[in-house]
Amino acid sequence: MQAFIEFLASLAPTSLMPVAILLLAVGAVAVAWPMVAAKGDRNDVMRRLKVDHGAVAAKPEPVPKKNTSIVREKAVKRAQEFYAKSDPENVARLRMTLIQAGYMEPRAVGMFFLVRFIAMIGTAIGVFVLNQWMASPDATMASRWTFVILSGAAGYFLPGLVLSQKVREKRREYRNGFPDFMDLMIVCSDAGMSMEAGIERVSKELAKTYPALSQNLQLVSLELRAGRSLDDALKALADRLSLDEVRSFATLLQQSKELGTSLSGALRVFSDEMRHKRMSLAEEKAHALPAKMSVPVTVCILPVVLMIAIIPIIVKMMTER
């Protein structure tokens, strides 16, 4: 850490203002990041508690404007075609990651590469201009360009970090909503509905509380209408949601069909197991909290306590001399 601060100070030997601004920015990001990450949990709770008291008036659809995004569409298409030809396996993995994050548009891959390129170039140019404005003439050219290159690399990897956070938020929503989906499927099964009709009905019921899960279930209904088998549609759903519970659900339906057991009883047992698993995960996180709190307590509080206990002794020994 000391070497990193000395490297930053070498950019402007006569002034530590760039170092102070950079450290303040890093501290602000570190403080704001937990609140941004916890925003998804609050939104999930508020969405689940939301009650629809009446029919919402239908909003008029906006009139599409012509020739407003032609340049952007061409740039996205060129970027997607270029990366699809250069590295198709990486593009396929990125496409699945974007689907797991909720971006199901065909042009999402090209848009991601375009955003990554713009973030890299924009960050590098911004840091270069800031360095030219605030750095002193005594700063070496190598240190300046190194700082610009590192900033551009950080801007290149920033969209990937945001995408990973988006995937974690969606996965949390899927994991919280899937037990409710199972309970509604039990109700539909007890009412005599088929599995296909039950999935279509439940997808409409979950549109308010879990919109992303409802959208994926609607895709399953469309696939079933198109002639795809239920097992294949559920396996595709498991890939989109990236949840082991969905794969277990597909296996459960297949085994129940082969053995001829009661579908509602199997769904009820599976729903209870999922809720028990979710409670076990919550208890595991609660039990791991004291161990995680020991690190900031040791780093932040223990040095202060030692200083309060030792400094009076040192001052007394120095005064006696």
C-alpha cells in the first residue's frame, strides 16, 4: 500500500492533490457500494408487499421515431459480428451470462462490447486529461502513461463487474421466487390443471412480485406451445436461471412421470425442501457473520486500543528521562 501511494505521489511531486482526490473517490465507492448492492433486496421486499388495488390504466405506446438510433444499431451490429467471428465460444458464454442477467435481446452482446470499448477509451482519455491538468511538469512520462493505461484497463473490466453484480441480483430474485412458484404449482395441480397450463397460469400470477422469473416462465410456455418437450423446456429454463433447484425440478417431473407417483405430493415435498434449504443458507450466513466481523474489528479497533494503552506509558517514560 505504501508503494502504491508513493507511485501516485510521483505523478505530482509538488502537490498531493491528485492522490487525495483519488483516495476520496475510492473511499466514496467503497462506502456507496454496499448500499447499491442492498438496494435489490429492498426493492424485492417492497415489490412483494405491493398490493394491486385496482386495474392500472393502460399507457399509450410511444410512437417510434425513425432514424434516431441508426448509427448505434450499426455499431452494435458490427461489434457483435466482429467478436462472433473472432471468438465464438466466448461470445456464446457472454450471451448466456447476459440472459442470466435479464438482457435477452439479440443485440445485447454487441451492446456489451460497445459499452466496454467506450468505457475503456473514455476512462483513459479522462484520466489523461486530468493528468495533464493536475500533474506537475516534474512527473515522469512513464508514470503518466502507466497510470493512463491502468485506468483504461479498469474501465475495460468495469462493465464485467457490473454484469456480474446484475447476475447475482437476478439469481437472488430467482431463488427467492422459486418456492412461491412451487406453491402455486401445487395449487394448480390440486385443481386438476396440467403442468403446461399451470406454468402459464403461474407466470401471470408472478408478474407483479417476481417480474424476471415471470418472464422466463412465459418463455417456457411459448416453447411448449411451439412443440418443445417439457423436459427440454425446463432444462433451458435451468440454464437461463442458473439454479440447481430448477434442474432438480425437471428431474422430479421426469421421475414422477416414469414412476407414476402423485405429482402434487412430489411438488409439496420439493417445495418444503427448497424452503428448508433457503433457511439453512440464511442461518449459515448468520453464523459466519462473527468470523467476518473479526477482520474489521482487528484492523480498525485493535490498533486504537493499543495506542490508547501504550502511548501514556511511552510519554511517562520519556518525561522521566
